[in-house]
Amino acid sequence: MLSLLRIQPPGKFQSTVKGVKLHCIPDWAFDVTDGMQLGGEYAARLVGPTPADLVPADVPAVVPPGLQRLPHFTQRSQEAMDVHNWRI
């Protein structure tokens, strides 16, 4: 499951998935929701521009000074080009 963190582009999985749970496993030690979500044990920092609404308060982040280009696989739109909708 941790190999999902290597999905390209870097950081896309962590900034897209809110949580991951394994089901039908009797040991709750395998519930890794908190570790996989943005800011969790395996994603403790942002990798590139991240949508502002996905960044928890405990992850250090700032509004980027400007967008040179959009992250890979992000469609250009008025909202996407608004720098206040991103954190780095």
C-alpha cells in the first residue's frame, strides 16, 4: 500500500486522497488513515503546489508568491490560476 506514494507526479496521491483504510483485517494496527493523509506520518510536508482546502492547519504552508505553471494533470481554469487557492 505504501508504494501508492510513488504515483506520479510526486505528491499527487497525498494531495488527492483524504484517507486510506484497509477493511476486513482484524487487527486495528493496520488502520493507516492518519498516517497516509496529508500531514500524516508518510506525508509530513507538501510536495509542490497543493490545493489550499486540502492542507491541514498543522502542516506548515504559505501562499505561493506566484504560479509559474500549474501542477501536472491540473486543468487550466480561472480558479486554478488564482494563487490564493494554492499552498506550498
